[in-house]
Amino acid sequence: MPYTQMVIWFILAFFLKGKKWRRNFFILGMIYLLFFSNRFIVNEVLLFWEIAPTPMEALDTNYETGIVLGGMINSLREPRDRIYFYRGVDRMNHTIQLYKQGIIRKILVSGGSGSLANPEVKEARDMRRYLLMCNVPEEDIFLEDSSRNTYENAQHSSKILEEKNMHNKKHLVITSAYHLRRALLCFEKTGLKVDGFSTDFYGHRRVFRPDHLFIPDPSAFADWHLIIRELAGLLFYKMAGYI
């Protein structure tokens, strides 16, 4: 990740004995700092990478299920009398809107435990609990709570839909905009007929203010983390035959 590399360059610039090497690594660290903390640059990359939002009225109204992927709930936080969301809560809220408008008939929540220490804590169960709190009928919610990554989201969801004789129907995959490309490739690999619905956007309209163009912003490093993680994920999934 750029932030880690930048720290390494500055450490080398501080500890190396050769004056030339120290200067070169200091310059490299400064280049990393100014480039990867630039809000305008990372926003341009996000606008290119994220799949643009789809207007509700442009959607086919015959989707059998909306498959909403986990990754937005902290299921380990206590007390357990409420649900603790990260910023990706739009995945759930937009799914409920799609359901209420009749664009999707059923909701499949997909997400197991990514914790080695607490494998019994399943995010999809909290997702289902939230849907019930929002008055979605229990019979319209399908639970997939054994997956640990995007590839398994697709594989296990496909099996559930096949068991329910819905495999040949049309489905809508709902996840964050930066994640949707990889998710769609994984679901298409299973043979499901899917479209994508992007939520939780990190990119925003172009801003040409001086503070946006020139002043370093530490939050830009976090956005680069998302982008690089997705690119690495695509590369790994391709090498592993997942997509």
C-alpha cells in the first residue's frame, strides 16, 4: 500500500548512511506523499473505477432476488441489542428501497464470518435482523451465512437459488460501487443471470478548488487502499480461476 511504502522510504532516508541514498529515498517519499494524498487524483481514479449509479426507473422490474453482499456491519460490537453499521449501510438501505418499489421480489443476504477468533458470528444474520426491523416479511428473506469472501458469496448464493429453483431467473447483485466489478465477475462465473446495482460511492463530482487540487489530504490514502485492494483481488481471483 502507498502509505506503507512512503513510511519505508522515509525510514530509509533517515537511517541510511550514504548521503545520495538518503536524499533519493527522501525525494521518493515526498513524491509518494504528494501524489497519493492528492484528493483530486484519487477522485479521478475512483470516478473511472466505480460503476456509476443506475436510476431506479431504468431497472428491469423482473428481478427475482436482490443479492446484497455483506461488509458493512460490525457484528462483534456489544451490546448486541442493536446493529452497528459501517459507512456501507447504503447496501442495505438501497436494497430495501428496491424491494419496496417492487423491483426485486426477494432479498438474499450474503455474508458469513471473516473472523478466525469468532467464526460463529455471522454478518448475514444481522442483515436479516435489520430487514425484519424494516418490516420486510421473513418469507421474502433468504439467508446465506457461510461465505467468507466475494467468491464464496457467489458460490453459496448460487447453490441456495438453485435449491429454490430460481437459478434461471434474473437477479440483481447489490454492493459498493468500488467492489461491484469483482462481484459481478464472480456471480457470472456461477452461471447466474445477474445485473449489478452499485451503492456506497467514494468518488464524487469534480471539484476544482485549490484545497482539493493541491493540499494533501490523509483520507486519500484510505481510498487508494480500496482501489489497490480491488485490483489485487481481481488479479488473485483471475489466477485462482474464480473469475
